[in-house]
Amino acid sequence: MRISTDEPPEHLSGMVSYPAVLKPVTLSGSRGVIKVNGKDELKGALNRIRKIINSISRKESTQEARSILVEEYIDGNEVAVEGLI
């Protein structure tokens, strides 16, 4: 599911299955990625992500810059592959 940082957490809490992972669309390298286990953590995570996005992209006011992916959390080992061409 894709949401906006402008949406109040109260509207989102019933639409999210917990645990979930919030991922800012415009950030990379796992910046701003937060796991939430419930409504209270969702509210705190959204506020934290808003602050990160605002501090990095003050000039970016597009809907894309304020978008967050909400994904199902899958328990297990995390593996990241990064490379340059």
C-alpha cells in the first residue's frame, strides 16, 4: 500500500496489518525504513519519517517525495546487495 506523509496516522492505523514496514519512496540505502508493531509505533514512525524527508528534501514538495510504502513484515534474515556499475 502507498500512503502520504500528509495523512493522519489515525486514518491509516485500521488499514495496516501489523507488523509492517514503512519505506519512504524517495530515499535509498534503507534510510527511513522502520518496522512497526502497532498503532502507537505507526504514529511515531510516520512522524520520524516526515522529519527525515523534510530535512533532506526541503525543495521537494511533490507527492512522490511525500510517499511511503507500507509493506508486510516478513520475519527472517535481512540481506542487502548494493553495487556500482
